[in-house]
Amino acid sequence: MGIVSALASNADEGREIARPTESQRDPDWLRDRLNAWIKTRAGQDAVVTGVTLPSANGMSSETLLAEAVIGGQPHSLVVRVAPMEASDPVFPSYDLDGQFRLIAHVAATTDLPLPKLWWSEPDPEPLGAPFFVMSRVDGRIPPDVMPYTFGSWVTEATPAERTAMARRGIGVVAQIHAVPLDGAELEQPRPGETALQAHLRRLRDFYLWASRDGVSAPLIDRGFAWVQENMPAESDPVLCWGDARIGNIIYDGFTPAAVLDWEMAAMGPRELDVAWMVFLHRFFQDLTELAGMEGLPAFLTRDQVSADYLAETGYELRDLDFYTVYAALIHAVVMYRIQTRAIHFGQAATPEDPDDMIMHRKTLEAMLDGTYWESIK
């Protein structure tokens, strides 16, 4: 199977793994339950007229699209619902109410474009799991399936438009890093830990949970050892977005219209976010080049991203070699967990070599060997 057809197959599988049949919530049931609940928040005149479940729903939580009339006005809403236990969730715990409060804090302290928040419901009784409600924002998002590098409105843009898009994306990251930590309600490092050490501890705990059935990936173990041995001196901690990438931004043209997905937010050095943005683009770009396509090799490069960040903040990023390896390790752990979940649902077979569960195996190997960046033209 060629790389393009394999990615298409994985995309179809991913949607099924994200919402396996036995764990889907019925749209009619959801509409009725959400309709009853919304009256408790917006009054008896409020009504939910429809609920749909997008086919490309995410794997970390469930997203519902709802139409409602509130105060006599129509509203298009997004409902983020914690996953059901039957779906074998990607992460061991979900604090949607905490995400809601964090978004509210960011909204109150910056002028970042964010969806309007309506309500958070930590009680699982109304929909079977905690959820929160926000307004839907119109616009376009760089696609993950197929990746935007394979041919999309991003590849069809002019170089000047992509340059502006990248610069504005880095501007979003810079604004997030300026959010006051006081009031952000982030998990604090333990006594004697730095923010980066705490981040690494939580990643290791996640990996141990994901590999609890006894199958571990030697490459991931090697990555943890490398990171531990090469920990740099840290910059002062900031609010890190966590999943800092253009695929989590809704664009109006080439201007950010809404910043999404805060579940990986944490306190940490600002290089965490910048390296993640660079690495995730390289992940897509490497897949594109394996498929024999040009992709976007000059987009979101380390040098340009660093220059844009310096221009936005006056801060010169440090140790990006380390942080891009760490980003690749984080992504490896997430990909490993997604594959164990796919195996659980019978969507994938257990490979003979556990390292094959990591889609970007060769990239991580080259990064650990110190040969990856010299191969990038």
C-alpha cells in the first residue's frame, strides 16, 4: 500500500476509532437531553433544534454541533463532551471544566480571537459526561486529513499569504505566552521540580499508563533517556498552549479568527510551544515528501519561526534542538497511545516491532542520532 493510500485508510480508520459504534451517543437522544438542559441555563424559551456529530470527530473528546434558539435569536453552538469510558479514551483523565475556565482566563486577559463561551457543565448526568458549550466560528482550518501539505487552501496560497499566515500564527503563540499565570489554574510543579521537569514527569506517567498492558516501545524509552540526559537550563515558565499548531486555528482568509483546543495547556518554557509548531509541520512535510510530493518545505521553518517569535516578543529562543526532539517524543507517545487504542478496537494488528507503532519513527531516530536537521534542505 502506498503512503497516500495508507494515510487515506488511516484517516478513515481514525474516524471510526474516534467514535466506535458501541460508544456513539445517539443524535436524537443528545438533542432531547441538550434541549432539556439548555432551558435550565437560558430559560424555558430556549430550544435546541438540532444536533449533529461531525464525521471527523476528534479522538480526545467528542464534538457536537448544535443549532439553538436563545433569547429569540438563532445560534450555532459547539458542545465539547468528555469521552465515554466505552471509547477507551486517548488520555486517562479529562478536565473540560478546567479547560473552560482557562479559556475564560485567556479571554479576560488578552485580545486573542476565541469562541464565545456559554456554559460549562461538570455534572455528567445531562449528557452522560461533563461538557461545555461555546459559539461556532466560521472560517477554515488547515486540514489534518489529508494533511494540508498534500494539497489544500494552504498550498494553493501565494508565498506572501503563507508568510503572513505563519507570522500571525506565531503571533498567537506569543500572545498566549503573555497571559498571566496568576489565575490560569495550571498544575504546579512539585517541590524541587522545574516546569519542564514536571512536564516530562507527566509525559512519562502518560506513557506508563498507555503501556500498562506490558508492551513498550524501545524507541520511546530511548527518547526519555535522551531527554533526561540533555535537559537544558530553562527560561521562565509561561502559559503554554500545548497543542500549538496552525491546525488548531480557524482562519478568516489568512488571519486567525479563533484559537481552539486547550487540553494540552500547561506551565512550561516558551520553547515547548514553538518547537511543537515547527515539529508538527515537519511531521506533515516528511509524510508529503515520502509520498513524492513537494509539500511546503519553506513554510514554518525553524529559522523563520524563531525570527518571527523574536520580532513579536523580543525573546531569543534557546535550545531548539532539544525542544524539537522533545516535541517528537511527545508526539511519539501520543501516536503510540492511539495505536494501542486502535489495537483494542480491532482496527489494527499488534506489530512485531513495537516501534512501528510510531508513524514518525525514522524522524525520531534521526533526531536522537543528531542527523535529522542536516538532511533538511
